[in-house]
Amino acid sequence: MIFEQLKPQIEAIVSNNIKTVDERLYSVCELLEKEIEYYNWVGFYFSDAKKEVLHLGPYVGEATDHTVIPFGKGICGQVAVSNSNFVVPDVKAQDNYIACSITVKAEIVVPIFKNGKNIGQIDIDSNTPDPFTKEDEPFLEFVCKKVASILP
């Protein structure tokens, strides 16, 4: 499976101390968007717990107006509150969905934990209906663990 092949590449990107944290995060986004055909938008959001909002970090894909998302709003905002993965096979079936693009059919969001605290998340949009398999979540949890290791 492609996920096992990508793990060493994720580790190599994350451990490259020559690049800034944002450059490494962008490289992770690039790798995932390029190598997984149904990952059409890949980005990171980071939590501002005091203001209860998420701020968009590095991403690859279509430009988005959603650079700040309140906790509880949309899939990303719900993950900021629930601290749980959220897989959406069909975004049209979600009441609390923030549409980023009319081409998006599905979304998966996995939180990033540092010292037991939800500090952000990886957000993936897909233009393919119901593309995510049982392998996506553990792989993205792996990515989030690696990413957490380089975050302040």
C-alpha cells in the first residue's frame, strides 16, 4: 500500500532541520497531494485556544477563503472541539460543513496532539466521492505524530 511507502518519506521531510517548520509542513502537504490521487487539497490548521479559532497553516491545493475557522464550525472546527478524527464520505450530507470548493466531495480531518493537547489538525479534501479507506486514518495519525514532534 502507498501509505507504507510514504512513511519513510514523511520521516525524512520532518527530520530535515535545514528547512523551517513551515517549509517542512508544506513539503508534507506536497507529498501527500502528489502521491495519493484522491487527496486534492492538503493543509494544516493550528489552534488558538484562547480565541477558540483555527488558523490556516501551510497547504497545497486551491486557494481558500477559510483562513480562520471558529471552534465548532465546519468539520475542522468540530475536530477542534471533539479531539477526534472526522471522516466525511459525502460533504453534502453534513449540516455543519463549510464549502471550500464545489468540486469537494469528501473530507477527512485528523487532530494533532502535543503533550496531550489538541494543537491543530491535518485537513484533506477529496474531489472523489467516499474515497477514504480504513488505512487513511492510521496513516494520517502517523503523519500528525511526526508533525507534532517538530512543532513548538
